[in-house]
Amino acid sequence: MIVKKIVEVDAVPVQMEGAKDVSVRVLFGPKDAAPTFALRQFEIAVGGHTPFHEHPFEHEVVVMAGEINLVKEDGKIPITVGEVVLIPANEKHQFQNGSSTETAKMLCIVPVEYQK
């Protein structure tokens, strides 16, 4: 069993093309020998966003702080603390910080083989 404090895991800038002011903490993943899932915390600064992208796997998201706009091909959905999202495989999406004053934080679970 492994127990960690989130703040003790380094936040690393997301280097994907189209990302702006986003960092990620890999809470559990390949370095922990997690066999099935990787758990990450993304932090999106005011004015920041992930790329508008898709990938061949589903993932789940839990909003932990702030306001996030989930951008889909047909529009935006505001999501807030305590809301959860299931994004199917191959569905284009983007997460934008929807607040003008606070960093947004979300947990994201993906298959461990896709966590680099």
C-alpha cells in the first residue's frame, strides 16, 4: 500500500501543443507500479487550458477546486467542485479554467499504459 500527500508530488508543466498554464501531478502511475490506472491531478491557472484533443481511451475526471469549462465539439459545459465527468474514447475535449480568480484543480484517471 502507498500513501502520499498530494502537495509532496511534483507539479510538472504540461508540454502538449495547445496547452496553456496547466500542470500535472502524477499521484499514482508507472513509477508506483500501479497495475491498471494512473491517477493525476491537473492544475489549470486562470486563463489556462488543456489542448483540444482526443485519445483512444476513456477517462474520468473529478473537479476538486475552482470552475472548469468542459469544451466539446458542440459547445461548453461548466463543471464545478464535486461534479464528475466520463469522457469516452476518441471524443474531442478540452478543459478551460472558468474562473477569473482561482486555479482550477481536477483529478483524472486513465489507463496506466497511457501515462508517460
